[in-house]
Amino acid sequence: MVATEFELIKQYFTRPARHKNTQLSVGDDCALLSVPEGYELAITTDTMVENIHFFADVDPEHLGYKLLAVNLSDLASMGAEPIAVTLALTLPEIDSAWLQAFAKGLFNLADQYAIDLIGGDTTSGPLTLTVQAMGSVPKGEALRRSTAQIGDLIYVTGHVGDAGLGLKVKQGYDCGDDSYVLQRFNCPAPRIKEGLLLRGLANACVDISDGLAADLRHILAQSGVGACLDYQQLPLSKAVKEYIGATGDWALPLVAGDDYELCFSLSPAKAVQLNMACTCIGVIERESGLRLVRHGVESEFLNNGFEHFVKGGD
């Protein structure tokens, strides 16, 4: 039976350091990381709140996995190699079975990349989970949102819309065999390998967390450019195609979040060097805004993805 904060940390979240850059892990007031000469430290933070980012009945093992995955996706979009994470837990109560399952999901993913959990905090309150992830990237090689070039081709990894369909299944939609889209919603695969391969190739990159259109717009705004997408080229799974056919909701793959694929731009000359599974879906243009070609007709695409603090948003 866990009785105190420190016993909780020791029992569920303390392990020997594994990564070569971790000099001091859990146990002191601060952790210590070394950054190799010629490298920079990439840092990201994501918070997940019950009934906002996840359902109250979520499998805690899936939750631990996804909490880490969304942070690793941010590192992937910068071309950074993961090193370590910190974890802040706000818990309504100490539930040993829940904590054991949550830690299992977190460490199952962490172990794939030899990532160390090097510290954090635990408090009492409504269930809220925060991970800060740190990674290394060679100086000058970090992928950014602000460096897309006119004429760049736009690519995405994997499929888009799967996690959005998984959310609809959780909300009651029946798509028959729902195991694939639920897996994509519950346990997204961070594209770490792809992010590392894009160093020196991509001009700009972002991960798809709030929806393809919304996240691509971050690149467009920060780069001062526009884009045109070919809807027919969007990489859609069989499940999403069937959903669109049944409902007419063709915008789902553009606005649904939680896919955690990478969207990136690069010059046509460098496109031939791509050595990963990805799909060309459009081009960066001089004219601002996001345009969509669908059924041979080009029009401005105005729908947004998920946004916090917007009532009645998409």
C-alpha cells in the first residue's frame, strides 16, 4: 500500500538511468543531463486533463503510453533524438492498480528509445498529467515551422483521420471492426525515426496534433506563405474512406486531431532522397491562405481543427 508521495515515486517511477546523457536521475532536487558538444537541447511540454484530453474510463496503460507519445511526437517534428522526460501527476487519490498500469504504458514506450524518467512532481487534485520531454539535435539542424519555401512539396507520414474516427467510435459511432482506429486513437506512434531522417532534407515540419489543416496553417503563418492541397492525394485508411462514404463527412481527415503524424515541406530536388513511407499532398505557394482542390475545384479551406478555449469549435 502506497502511503506517501515519495513512496509512490519510488515504487512506480524510479528506475536506473539508461541514456548516455543522463548524469543524475530521480532522487535529488534536480536531475542532471549532459548535452554533447555540437548539439542543442529541444524541450517540449504537454498536459492532459481528464474529460478534456481523455475519457474518465480510459485504460490507464493506454493513457501512460499516449501521454509520452504526444511529447515524443513534438521532438520528432523538430528532428530531435529523445533523451529524458519529467512527469507531473495530479491525482484525486492513490490507486495502486491504476498507477501500476499507467507506469507500464509509459515505460513500454520509453524503453523503445532508452528514455529516462528523471524527475517530476505529484500532487492531489483533479486528474491532470504533464510530461516534459527533452531531446538533442545537432546545432543548426532542428526542423522548424518558419522555414517553408515557395515551391516546396508538402508531405505527410502515415494516414490522416484515423484517430478522429477512433474518437467518434468512443462517442458511439459504429464502424464495424473498430480495433484499428481505436488503436490509433489510444496509442499513436510517434514518428521519431522519420523526424531524424528529415534532418537536412525538410525545410519545415510540424506534428499533426490538432488536425492537418490547423497544424499546416502554423507552418504557413510562421513562414509567410500559403499552400494548396489535393484532397484526392490525402492518405486515408480503408476505415476512414468507408466512414466518409457512409456519412459524407469528407472534412474529417483535414480537421480531426490526435493523428501525431508529421507534416513537412521540402524542395522537389530533395524529395527524391526521401527514404520513408509518406505521401505528397500539396505544394507551398506564394499566395497566403490554405486552398483545397476537391473534385477538380479549387477553393479556400476555412475549417479549423481543435482549439482550446473556443466554445463550439470544430
